[in-house]
Amino acid sequence: MCGFLAEFTYTGTNVTEVSAFEMLLSLSTHRGPDFTETFKGEYYQLGFNRLAILDVSQLGNQPKRSPSGRYHVVFNGEIYNYKELEQNYQLKNLVSTSDTEVLVHMLDKLGVEKTISQLNGMFAMAIMDTNTDKMYLTRDFAGIKPLFYGVAKQGLVSASQFNQIFKHPWFRDNLNYRPEVIKEYFAFGYMQAPNTIFKSIYQINPGELLICDKKGNIKKQIIQSFDFLGLSNAKTNPQKLKQKVVKATQSQLVSHVPLGTFLSGGIDSPLITAVANEHKNNVTAFTLEVEHKDLNESHVAKAYAKNLKVKHTIESIQTDNLLHIIDEHFQKFSEPFGDYSSIPTFLISKKAKKQFTVMLSGDGGDELFWGYPRFWDVYRKRHWFSVPLKTRKPIIRLLNKLKLIHTWAPYNYKNLTDFIRGKHSHINPDKLNNIFEDISFSKEFNELYGSINTTSRTSLWKGMRWNEFYGHMQRVLIKVDRMSMANSMEVRVPFLDKEVIEEALKLDPKSIRKPEDLKRTLKDMLADYIPKNIIFQQKKGFAVPMESWLKSELKADVKSVIFDKPIYGNEIIKQKELRQYVKDFYLDKHNSAWGVWHIYAWQKWALKEKLI
């Protein structure tokens, strides 16, 4: 796990000065504090900050050339099937035991496209083909690792961090907003690939390969996609799926530095911990214990650890500890990000780093195995949206008045797609439209929600899973990547192994008959390791009492950055409406702590980057 910066110039343009390039590279030093190196060529430049995980010797350093000298590579992440690839392709004369070594040999043997299609792991990489003068950018199929790039008249710049692009000399004096993406940030709290809030700066989509030549021609292709709609009609069974989870977890236990697992009171991380403990000696599970009783689930984690007979480290923290690191945690975001569970994620990573450099987590389980209650809520209320809105509204109003139902969703949302999107948005659509007058969402974001097929029960469930995977889960992955790498720690996610994803997508949603059936497959797997009577606990979520904080300890700072500073982007944001939204929160006219946090986090990011 590392951070990199790559620059590729078009014909007739020189690369930037080494000193400026190194300054930009230094912005991601926390992603890779063990070794830094740059290479300056005639028309390209590569820089790398290394967090040493496999082959911690200098032989594992980057940038790294292929044996033929044709390919020059910087690569962030892990290739979990690198040993299989070494054997399958009979790779010889490897000079190190790192996965990068296998990668560069594979490039010589198969070329870029075929090599990338063979990889199972989490990765972002820039590959320079010095024979054809082409730069390749690619990112893993689940979007676990970040990869930003900017397109300028001088050339193309790619990096692990957003600020390494917009601070580059080719972009920093010419930052033009994308109003629709800024609106999306305020609603959803993150920048959804392939977009960013600035024109000419983008993200590589999960599973995508970008190819750029010396004339500035850019071509994109999808290297890996998944059968989310189940068009193959293939089915799986619990045993086969478990085998895939076990295999993925085993492959991700390979590390030349200390490795542990996160352990919560839910289903996902306990299952990963159980499998890891079965296949590796002395695995240590790590749990954060908080004083807030409504958020603390350490007692459940303790019961899990006791049953698994796993070594268990519990780190107890007070609310004050979380409050004190909020500003420190903001300093590590290179992009605007508004999920306040990033605060405990930052702290648990900071605490775990004292013992470990690599951790396994259960991220991806909720999205792949229908774990969120909102899945069931949408399914349960779907029939209302087949009734015309004009007819539906008075019926909903009457039934609520008679207390025969307790929902306003079919009244407030025009259709089922709007209802699904509303579950991910944290500012009321009417308020949002007042703040962003005459600004629509982007085409890409509309496609993310507009592509959910609601014509049948099965297509709805599968469509919601597709949406969660490429939508909400991307926000989760941003949070985990940025907060773990802020502490120079790698987090691996076995549920997002390529083979696990492919097998999980063969599950038939018809088996979900009641709320308790959500994530039933994983619950049954965990029952192979832990008694059922302690499994079916209600997960409390990895959060903080944000509404209370915003109205007490954080109130002064919120008012300072929102009311005493200009709102960043005020050319397109109606400051009066935005500030009134925050005032209304303090006047108890609404209780959306999430929405206020999105605004607060936006301002904290802009101030940190000296944009205001």
C-alpha cells in the first residue's frame, strides 16, 4: 500500500521541474513512509512513496521496470494471486519476492490488457510503455484503491490523492467547478467516480483501463465487470461461497509485517476474523470500545473473541479522545468527504498501527449480501409507487392520520428510484435545490440510480445491490482507505476478492422473505464458528453522537467556518440558503446532523487546502 504520482507529457511539452514534482509527491508521504523515489524521463515522470508489506528489502522498491525495460511501473495495493500467476506462467529470474516483481514480469509476457485481466487484488497503477510511448492507468474492479487523473493541454497527471492533481502547476491556476458534482457532494458526502468537483480532473472507474498516447488521445475500456443482473442464471450454494471466502481470506493473510483483524459486534468482521484465525497462528483481533452505550458493541466482540479463542486487543476511548482528533483527521483528506464515521475509523487505525501494519476488515459484506435495513424497507414499500402520485398523496395522508401506517416515503418521493436515492442523501431535496438553484445531478450520477430495474422482485433486489456496490460502498472504501493510510496502515477486504464477488452475485434474492433474512448467508457461515445465540445481535454501526457534538462541543467551530468565512464555491452555491439550513438545525427545525456535517467538512477541506 503506497502513494504515487505520475506525469506524462504530450509531444512538444517538457515535464515539470523535479523540485515541484517532489513537493507534490510529498503530499502522500503518509501513504508510504518507508521509501521515496522519483524518476524523470524525457516525457514522463514517476514518483513513489512506499509502505513496505511484501519483500520489505530495497528489491521491492518502486518505480520498477520490467525485465525487458519496456514497462515502467508505479503500483499501489496488493495482488493476492501473485504466487498463482508466478506458477501458472512459469515466471523465471525473479529478483525479489514482491507482487510488483510478478506484475512487471507478467507485463513483458502478456502485455498490459491481458495482465490486468489476470489480477485478483486491490490496486491502482500507472504503467509507462516506453516502446509505444503510451501511459496506462488502471484501478481494481471494486474501487478499493484510489486513482485520480487530470487532463491538461500539456499532458496527463495521475496520483493517489486528489490534491496532488489540483495543486499541480498545470491545474492549480485554472480550477473550474463542476456545479452538478458539488451538489452531489452536499447531498451524498463524497465524489462519485468518474467525477470530481473540478473540470478536467477525474477518477478512474472501478475495473477501468485508460490509455493515453503522445498526441493526447485517450481511450478507455472496461477490463473487469460483474454479472450483477444474474444474466447467466448461474446459482451458488452456501458451501461453495464459503470456500471462496476462505480462499480469499487465506490469500490476504500473506504479509511480511505484523497483521491483525478488526473485530466488531456485527457479522462481517467476526467471520473474517474466524477464518483468519483458523488459517494463521496467533492472529490478533482489534476492537474499539467507546463509552457511549448506544454505540459501544465491544461486549459482543469480546464474546466473539472468547468463542473463537482468538487473541483480542480492546482499546478503550473516551468521547473527548474522538473530539480531540477531529482536526487531525481532517488534515488527512485530500478531497471533500462528509461521512463522520471517518472519525472513529481514523482513531481505530491510529490505535491499531501501534501493533500492526496490515489489518483485515469485513467491508463489502453489507453491500454484496443485502445487509442494510434499507434494502428491506424499499422492497416493503415498492407497491406504493405503482399508484399515481396524485392518488397516492391523499391516501398516504389519511392513513398516517388514522395511524394505520407510519411512513411518509410514498408521499414525499415521486417514484421508487427517488426513494432509493433519498435513502443515501442527507439534505432534503427541496432544501438542496434551494441551495443549488437550477443545477441538476450529473449524467453519471443519474445513471447510477436510474439504472435500477424495478419491474420484478428479483430485478429490484439485484439492482439495489448493483447500486450499493458502485454507490454507497465507494464512500465506505474512501473512508477506510484515507483513514487507514493516514496512519500508514493497509486494510484488506476479503469480501471484495474477485472470486467472492462473482460467487456472491449468484445468490438468489428470493430467499429473502423477512428482515432477518438479510445477510443470512454470512450469518450461517459465522454459525460454523460461533454459537447462533450470540450471533444475531443488532449491529450498532461505527458512528459517533454527531448531533450532540454539533450542538455543543463543535458548535463554535461550525459557526466560525460556515458563518465567518466565505463559503467555498459561492459562485454557484447560494450562501444565504446554505447558512439558513445550518441555522435551522440549531433552531431544531430539522435534525439532519449529516447534512450539517457535509457543509462543515466541505469548509474544513477548503480551509485546509487554502482554497478560501
